[in-house]
Amino acid sequence: MSLEATLDNVDHVALSYGGSSASLTQSSQVVLPGSPSDVPVTPPVTPVTPVTPAAGCSPDQQALGLDGTPAQAIASQDPVPPYTLNALDGLRPISPSQSRRYVQRTLSPETALGKTVIPPGLFSYRFPVSRNPAPVGWTKECHPEGQPYWRQPEKSVVTTADMTDEATAGAVIRWVQQIDTFARSINLPRRPKVELVLEPETGNGSCGYYFADGERQCIFWLTVTDSVCVGFPPTLPPSASFSHTENILRQQYYTHLEYFPNHIDLSENVEDMLLAILAHAGIDGMTCLPNNSTFPFDPEQCHNLLGFLRNIRDYENVQAYRTCAIARLLSEIYTHRVINFHGDRHARMSRLDTVWTPQPVQPKPFWIVIAECAFWRIPTRHHRAICDLWVDRIAYVHAWNSFLDSLGLEWERSIAHAVASLMCNLLLKVLLRSWEVVPSQWIDVADGFSTAAVALALVGLLSGVIGLQMRSDAVDASEIVSFLERKEHPISGLSPLAILFSVPFAACLWSLAFLSLATITATFGTTTLTNGVMSLCPAILTICLIYISLDHVNEVPGVSAILRFVGDAAHKAANWLQNF
């Protein structure tokens, strides 16, 4: 996953209608603000006859039962138990993102057989019979990635549990009956495209569950739960709308669809919607500022994905692969919609926009200010780029890799400059030690400048090579988030990291500067003072013209600004020494 931004942790979800919130308590009571004394109202449990939904009710109101439409009672021969949460003992709400699907199951090497006997005609006219058959009605499916799962079409139940194990199968069937009984007790109708997903814990002592609604493309549960229990994101503002919560539940549905794709055929509307989203995202990425789009894929990736999707044929025997691929892409897209508050008035329109109130900017430590000046302001540029890559602590893989590409190019140029500086300095040292050069103070100073240039060139060369060697492109956004969280200092922030990134190029610039000083001083050591000044006049005039030109285009500070900066720096240095 590109961010890395994943649906793993969550603190709070507040749902509101028109500014008044409804709090759902663990006793399954609805407290309506504004009612007399805020009296808790317990939902009725007696069966009622179905009525037509009230006109003008939104889908959100119907889903929450706020339209006055009671659910249809289901006729059953079983007695209806009392409405109590104890009816779901051992069952707990989970979400697809909490699945243990990718937890590797290992085998003991001692269980490996030396050889396997293959009967004649196996899988041609003779088929093996399992010694531990699954219960009647359960069929085995195999995910395109290779993991099997079991499905009960009659009751619309799927599970990754091993239904050939007698104890596990008995526990799963018992939990299915328990959930069916509880659903009837609250008059929850069974709809054709709603399936139950069960994930038993090790030892079958408890079981996680959720319902996946294929018609409305969301997941739900039978009891009140909270966002922490089901692993939803922690970045929900107090005014989060139902559209934001809908995006979260829809993202989880497509994750479920990715995990159980074999028995579900997606409609053409879903496929056309995905193609349109990718085409729009590709155009948006090409027409907006570079790397400012909030879409998880860059234009080139969108173009490649469109080609892949068009090459997956719409045949019956490949539907599982097509469904899994589409569901994974839609899950990734809805993940970023959740992160960027798609459909909410707080929607993030650009990757550089923040939806949270900016924190006051803390003054930089004095040593960082000195380091930035000493490193030719290169850390300032890198710090700004890194902060832009982590707005609201959200990372994008393609933006981060683009930054690494530009950083790698800078380090490669630093290595080239360092090698050139080394060669020039070594040649200068050879000339200074030739028998034709008369030893003098100028020669000694030039030799010292040349030695400093060699040392700095080596620093730039080694740091650039090490940086290129340690660089690796991110595959998942979580890698970027983890890296930046480790490197962020509680006081200095990401400035130390920016300084480290600036070492190769800054060292090479200083090496070239000392090479220039060594060359100038060597000139005075090999000729008269008058000839030396005259030979340097063209270079000095050129530097003056360059400075005047930059001053007129506001690229460098004027003389007064330079004097003011020197005075402020001296004042800060005096205060720092006094406190030290």
C-alpha cells in the first residue's frame, strides 16, 4: 500500500445530524438530545408488520432506523429469546482490516512425507474422497492468492476456518445459529446479498464476526460497537458527517470483497466506475501541480492499471481474479478518500493542504540556524520538501519516491563535483611542491586551503556514496511514516534529517570554495602582488556584476540586509554564550 495511511487505529467517531448528536450506549438505548430530561428510549422488541418508508427519508436515516420504518419480522419455529447482549456471548465485532489472513501458518518439517503414493487415474476417472469431509452444505473456495476459505450458500456464510476440523466446524455452526437467533429477536430481515463472515479465534473460545452488504456496499454488526474495537482511523473530526463514516464502511466492504472474491460477480457499474476514477485521476495528476494530487497513484500508474483492467477478460472462470483486482483497487481508493475526507466539508483538495488547525511554529534551535547558514541554506530547502511530504502526518509513496529520485540526483552530482575537486587539489599540490615555486607564506596558506578542500571533497564523496547505497524506494506508505516518526526529534523536528541530507552537496561546495581560495593565494605566491591583483580583477568584477544582478531580481539580500543579519547573528551568539 502506497502512505503510508492505513485503517489500523482509531480513537473516536462522532455522528451528528444537523448539529445534534445521538449517542449510542452499550445498553442499546438511544439518547435523543433535546427530549424532556434526555430520557433514554429503549427500542421495542415485539414483532410488527412492515410499513412503507416515510417519504423524503435519506438512506442514512433508513439505515439508522430514524425514518420510523420498523424492520420486517421473520417467521420462525424457534422461540424468540429476550433482547439481551448476552445472546452473543463469545462473538465480537471485527472488521476486514483486522483479519488474520496474512498471518503465516507454518508446518513442522517432521510432518513432511518422504514420498506420496499416486493412484492410477487420479483426477481423471478417479477422485479422492476426504477422510474428514466438511458439514453438508459447505463448499471450499480457493482465493486467487492461494488461501482457501469455506462458504455456506444457503445461509450466506463465509469463513477462513478449517471446516474439515470437527471441533472448528461444530463451533462455526453453533455461532451461525446463535447469530441467526439473535437477528430474529431484533426483527432483522435476511436479504439475499448480505453475507455473514466468521473468524474464530485459536481454540474456538471466541469468534469475530461482521456482515457484508453487497447491495449497499458496506459492512455492519448486530450490536453497538465503537471505532476502536473495529480498527477504524483515529483522524475523525468532531463534525465528521455520515458520508465520511460511509466511506470507511465502504472501504471495509471492498477489503472484504478482496478477501472473498470467488463467489461474487461485480456489476458493470462498479467496473465502469473504477475505470472512470482511474482515468480522471490520471488526467488530474497530469494537469495539476506535480505530486499535489491526493490520489494514491500517479498518472503513469493509472495508465498502466487501466491497461491491466481492460486485459482481464470477462469470462466465468476468471471472475475471481477480476473481482479481487477491482476490489483491491477500490479499497485503496476509498482508503485515501477516508484520509482526505472525501465528500465532507473538510475535504482535502491538495496533498499540501491541512485539515487541522496549524500548530504555532516553534523557533529553531540556534545550532540549526548556524548549520543552515553554514550549509548554504540547502537544509532549509530539504526541510520544506520533507514537511510537504508529511502534511497531517500522511505519506504518499509516489511523492516520497520522487523526492528520493531528486535527492539521489543531487548526491550523484555531489560525487562528481567531489571527484573533480580532488583531482584539481591534488594537481595544485603537485604544482606548489615543484622546484620552480619559491617557498613563501602565500604558498603555505594555499597548501592549507588545498588540504581543507581535499578533506571536504572526501566528506562529500563518502557521504554521497553512503547515501546512494542506503537509499531504497518505499513500497508501502507505512514504511515512510515509520521512518519519519523515528527520525523526528521532539524539539528540532525534521531539521536534523534535512541537515544530514544536505551534507554531500554542502561539503562539495565548501571544497570548491577552498579550492578557489587555494588557487588565489597560490597566485600571489608565484608572482608579484601587482600582477596577482591585476590577474584577479576580471574575476572580482564578474562576481560584483553577479551580485548586483541577483540583488536587482531580489535573489540575494542587499548590503544593509547583510549587515543587519551579521548584527543579529552576533547578538544571538552573545546571548547563547552568556547562557552557556
